[in-house]
Amino acid sequence: MSVNTNPRRVVTFLLAWVLAGACLAAEDRAVVRAEDVGMSNERLGKLSDAMDGYVERGDLAGAVVLIARRGEIVFHQAFGERDREQGDAMETSDIFRIASQTKALVSTAILILEEDGKLLISHPVSRYLPSFKQTTVAEDREGGRYDIVPAKREITLRDLLTHTAGVSYGDGPTAYLWERAEIQGWYFANRDELVRATIDRLAALPFDAHPGEKFIYGYSTDILGAVVEVASGKPLDEFLSTRIFEPLGMRDTQFYLPPDEADRLATVYSAADSGLQRAPDPGHMVGQGNYVNGPRKSFSGGAGLTSTAHDYSRFLQMMLGGGELDGTRILSRKTVELMTTNHVGEKYRPGLGFGLGYRVVLDVGAMGEHSSVGEFGWGGAYHSTYWVDPSEQLVVVYMTQLIPAGGLDDQKTLRALVYSAIID
């Protein structure tokens, strides 16, 4: 047992777990004294108080926060309830739908394949998915009209990695065509078809911009997931498991949960004027989803995975370590540098750029929040978020299940209180 010195909370961690057929050390690391790595346990107590406040006010049902500095976990706490109606307390080992946090893992898979010599990110997508040989774009005209024209060039894997391929979530000028094709929104878990079939149908629809011209967030990483399958010759779930999850000891990260693990899956809630409401079951995008009971067929590279705070922190610690964790190398240091460098100029947002799967901080003042130049991270539709700050040797993972979040400021509070606890 590991005990956090915060008098308000005692945190228990799992002991070592051995992967089947291997002696891989995949231990949940114990929480260390914050002062040993230049943070203040007293100040981290303010973060505990703030998170308890969000739960007590009914803004959040529950959440898990994990903070690591200099390779050591200094904070790993659960707040509130996994299921309010059942009265089940949230636990640090609970599982969350991570939605777009899936994108970083699939982007990593693409770079692994580049390091394997199986592809280059400069390659056109059509080299792996022929349906993308000639795509189209809905070009704006005066009066709100548009013309559907051939794309000026082919989409590359790098366009997809940087979200500059022009591919949205089907909400652009030709949204009615995407709706007719039943390809809108990020949720795939209810689909009773392989993701490759969905992506091939998607390729025939008009995109929202020409390749390389704009940052447009959408299905790009789902397309990359199909590329992983073709380039590797393996289903996406198998490739991710064998090349990332198992080597890093991410034993609780998968697309669909085994039925005997369903009680660990946190419940989704929605912010409403009358307070938190339980999302529909199974629901669609704003619902519990089909992550336990459903077709279990579509592996969404853009938003399909479930995971724990501890699992995801191991992946991020690998990235912070230049591609290596606990003697296991996933990527080279130079590949990690390439992924966490701005590739889009000023196409994203003031103070922020975008690399190969991550947003990257370029100017802290323009961003307007606590950070460091070079920080990289992202988040998920269920209101989860994460970031890695190489300058401070900091990893932060925040897991919760709230959609829509109703303008809640908990993520900004988290960021402010994490940085205020740095005292070295």
C-alpha cells in the first residue's frame, strides 16, 4: 500500500501484474513525497479541495487525477462517484472512454510503422487506401453556395497527422451528404461494419478544404487507423496491443471492455440546467455507448479506446522519455521530437501549433494559461484531458465522463493548481 501524505485522503495502488506469457514489470508506481521531486504536497492538497468542491456542488459526478514529475507519481486520486445512482465510489483504477485521446496512440502507431520501414508520412494516403486517389472538396461560392471540385493534390499521411487534410466530422457545407451516408460525429462503437469499409465510403464524400490549406478537426485519425491495418497487415486493435499497450504494461486499454470488467467503466453524465443527468444507455455520442454490449467490430482510430489514468500516464511518460520507458523503447528520440514540433505554422490557434497528433504550446503569453513552451497534449469529448511539459518534466492526466460539460472550468483550475504546486 502507498499512502499519500495528504491527511484528507489515502490512496491505495495495485501491486505488480504480470502479462500472460511474459515477465513484464507493469507495476502501478507508488506515490512519492511531492517535495522529493520539487512539488508541494500542501499545495497539491488545494487541488484535492478544488476537485472535491466540483463534486460537492454537483458539477462533476467523479474524476481521477494523476500527476507525475521527474518520472515519479506525486498525485493519484479519485473523486466522487463512478455511478451516482448506484452509489459506487470512483476508484483510481476505474476505466474511462477516452475518445480523442485515442488519436495520440494511433498517431504513434503510424510513426512506429515509419520506423519499421513500412511507410513514410510523406506518402499519399492512396498508396494504402486506393479510394483516396482522387478526393473532392466543397469550395465556397458567394451567397452561401459551393462547388464540388477535385482536390488540388492528394492527401498525405502527414496531412492526416496534422489535421490539415480538409476532413471534418461531416458538419461542413455538404453535411446533408455525410448525413445520408451515415458518417457524422466521432462515435463508431455502434457500427456493425469494419472501420475500413466506413473509411472507403467516407473517401467518396466532399471534404471541407484542399489538402494542406486549413486546420480542420475530424476523421483524419480514423483514416490513419485504416492505414495502420493495411501497412501492418494486422487489425488496429492487435497492432496497438502488441506494439504499444503490452510493451508499456497498459493492461486496461482496449476498444471494447470484457463483460467482467464492465463494473469498472465510469458512467457518463451530462451537464443540464437542472444539474447532472445520467446520459442515455446505451446512447450514441452523448450516451453510455456500446463499449461493452454492441457489435464490437469497428476500431475507431480517432475516438474509440477506453483506458485508465495510470495506463495513459505510462504512454505519456514514454513520450516524455524520448520514446522509452522502463527499458522498453517504442519510438526513437528524434521521432518524438518530430511528433511534438509544430507542423502547421499559424493555422491552428494563437500561441499554439499542432504536431503529429498533439497540439503544441508555442507562446505561453498568447495561450494565456500556466504552461511552458514545448508542452504538448490534447483531450477527449467526454471532458478528459492530458498534457506533457518537458521543461518541467511533468505529466498530467485528468479522466472524467461529462458530455456536454456546460462550460465547466475544472480543466483550467486543474492546470493552475498543478503549476502552483511546483516549488523547486
